[in-house]
Amino acid sequence: MYSDKVMDHFANPRNVGVLADADGVGQVGNPVCGDMMTFYIKVENDRLADVKFQTFGCGAAIAVSSMVSEMAKGKTLAEAMAITNDLVAEELGGLPKNKMHCSNLGADALHEAIKNYEDKRAGRAPAEKPAGDLHEHEGEACECPYCETALEEENKAFCRACHVEFEECPGCGGITKKGDAACIHCGAPLKKAS
């Protein structure tokens, strides 16, 4: 199902982490589907001197994030903006059809980080994204972030397979497991059910 390269990047992801002094930050995804990616970039002389990421999602999402970070590091901003989902999938030796959206998310998160950097540099306020911004699946079903089972179209707040109920985080607007102490994406404390 997955290539050796995908499995290697999943088991041994490169460039995981946060850049506290990042020049640009980009986040994309939908936690209900199990894919949230945040990229952090450090820019020197119009090149990506450092790239880090945090990903919550399936093995393909982690592998994609790792590959995108490797493909982008050392590139000029223009070269990094030219990284596409097809290039990422090709570098990984292919992805199953139902995981191709992960490659698009990885490239999109990197592009958002570069746009964030360029906005800051130009003195523009970064565009606010609506909370829980959804990505498109092109006909594919959303998946539970805990067991990768397709969620029912009419009920994306509960996974019938692993019985996880989701709630919206007041901090980031992402969806996290109901009853947890903190959001799995941003770490914001969650209200405990009484």
C-alpha cells in the first residue's frame, strides 16, 4: 500500500518541531479528517534556511510533511512555492488515491508559511482564516484522526468505529477529542464537562 520511502518518512520524520523565532508560519487542514499541518520557516537571503513542521494525522500526512520539509530546505522562496502535491507524491514513490489530499496539504502549509513571511515583510496584516477551515477531499470521505475510519457525512462530530466524540477548541477552532484537558493542535485548555 505505501512505498518504502513513505514508511521511512513516517517512522523517521525529518525536521519535526517548532521554530520559536519563525519568520513565517502556515497551517492547513481539518482535524476531523485527521490531517492538521503547521509549517515554520526561517528565511535568510531569500532562501529557506530552516523548515520545521508539526503534523497531526495519519502516517501519510506525517510522511508528506517530512518530505515537504526536506524538499523545501535550502530552496529560494520561489523554488519552494513551486513545490506541488504531484511533486511531493512523486518524491515519496506514490501515495494511495485516498491519501493524495495529504500531499496537497503539505505543499499548501508550506505555501501558507511563505505567504505569512511575505505579508509580514511587506507590512501587511496576514489574512485571517475562518476557524476550522476545511480542505476539500474531491469525493473522498473524512477520516477519524484516531482510527482512520471514514466518518459519516451527516455526523462528523463522532466516530462510530472507535467511539471518539469531538468538540471545537475555543483557542484555534480545530476539533479535538471531547473531554481532553487540552487541544491536540494548539494546546489550549478545554473546559471539562460537568
